[in-house]
Amino acid sequence: MNLEEEFAQYRGELVAHCYRMLGSLHDAEDAVQETYLRAWRGFADFEGRSSIKTWLYRIATRVCLNALQHSSRRMVPSALGAPGTDPDDIGGAALEVSWLEPFPDRMLNADPAAVVGNRQSLRLAMVAALQHLPPRQRAVLVLREVLAWPAGEVAEFLETSTAAVNSSLQRARAEIARLAPAEDEFSEPEEPVRRALLDQYAKAFAEADLAALEGLLTQDTRWEMPPIPTWFNGRADVLRLLEAKVVKGEGRRILVETSANGQPAFAWYVRGRDDAFHAHSLSVLTLTKAGVSSVFSFHRPDLFPSFGLPVSRLSTS
């Protein structure tokens, strides 16, 4: 394997690493490009005291920390204020806000083991919680908890003491525990129950069947729509939103299944006046044994190509 091939084999996991740090797929891809540029330029000075993989992670983490000096944290609507209750009073997109973005699972090289292994640390709720941590504390948590680096190695990399790393990790864990749900709170149903739930959800949405959706959503479900800052909490308010905004009628929309952040997702296309179906939003679902407990509906058609999806389709096939 030549050097270019060795670098390339780590690209997916490096993008995932930078995504955890930055909360943005596009920023993460830029960070990995910068990482490879620095690695090519500095390879002559690589002394081999660590593996190339570890060396690349060091460079990538440093690139991310530098980027975070000049950017604000990525937000989700529920972090900005109380939920809305009136679907007719939503307002427009808040384009001045730096919003959290979803991560396409296909970027993990389609390795099912890698997707499962990264699932907890890539879940939207976890990445959103990471954004609340100061950059160096965020790096400590990711390096120690996700990459399993020894405390001494993290301390050497960050030019601090092992005691400081352990203290920072303890504070980061406490904040994440406060903000992110525990593993048992989002335990997905087993197959084939999970499969049936997703099939029923897609069918109900395609047909705008609110009665069916009512049976699929949990009582405490939430609906967020970045870059729209208004969000809705609770099944009754979410159903009022859907009743007001989801246009009824056969053949008005199609849902294409995909996956993001280790979670099931659907790309939503809406039929336009030209009779073609155009990208509308990308919905990332959180499933529990009780049903669909949250939906992040990213109103970002520009995200579709990252998921290997076209921005328009001529038919439902």
C-alpha cells in the first residue's frame, strides 16, 4: 500500500472525527482536506513514533481546534428557546445561525461494524450536546471516550498535565450527562418491529395519514426543522404542525430511506408544478420501543448529494 492509499483509507473516520468536533459535515470535509494537505507537507518530518492513523488524528484535531477559535458552536432549534405552539406562526429560516448538520452513514465506507461502533458518538443528540463544551474540553472527551487515547497521550498532545485532562474529562462527562439522553432512553426496537415502524411511517407520510402518524409518534415527541428556529414539542402540537403544513393528496410526495448519524432517515421529495419531485428536507428519526420520539427535519436540499441522492426525480421509481 502506497502513502496515498494509506491516507485514503482513513478519510471516512477522519471526517466523522472532525464532524464530532465541528458539528458540520461541510466544515468537517474542509478540515480533512486541510489535514491531508498538512500531512503531505509534513510527512518528511514524520518520525514514526506513532502510527500514521494516530498522526493523522493529531493533525485533524489540531485543525479543528484552530477552526473553533473563529466560529460559533452549531445549534439546534431547541437550544434557542421554548417550543412553538402555533403552526401558522413559524417564520422564515434563520440563516445567520450556525446550524448543526446531519452526518451521512455512507461516509463510514459502508462498513456495518463501523456504523454500529460509531453510533452512540455520532447520534444527533450527542453531537448537539458536544457543541456546548469548550473546544479543548470537547477534544478531550472525543479523544478519550471515542478514540480511547490514554490520558497521558492526550495530555502530551494538548501540552497539559494528565491531571488536567482527567479533570476536563470529568467536567465534560457531567455536561454531556445533563444534555444528552442515556443509552437506555433511545433503545431502538428490535427487528422486525423496527422495520415495520419505518415502513408504516413512510407510508403514513406519503399519504399524509395523520391518524396513522398519531399512532407512531410518542406522546413526548419533538419536531425540529433547522434552519427554521421554531420547533414543536409533544404529539398534539406536532400533529397540528403536520396537519397545517403537509399537503394532502395522492402522489404529492415521496420518501426515500437513508441513514444519518447511525439513525434511520428519510429524504423527502415534493412534486413541483413541472411534475418532477424536488428535494424538500432530510428527516432524521429517533426511534424508541414506544415509537418515533423525535424528528430532525433538515430543510436543506443542498445536503442531498452528500447522501448520494439527487436533488430532483422524475418519478417515484
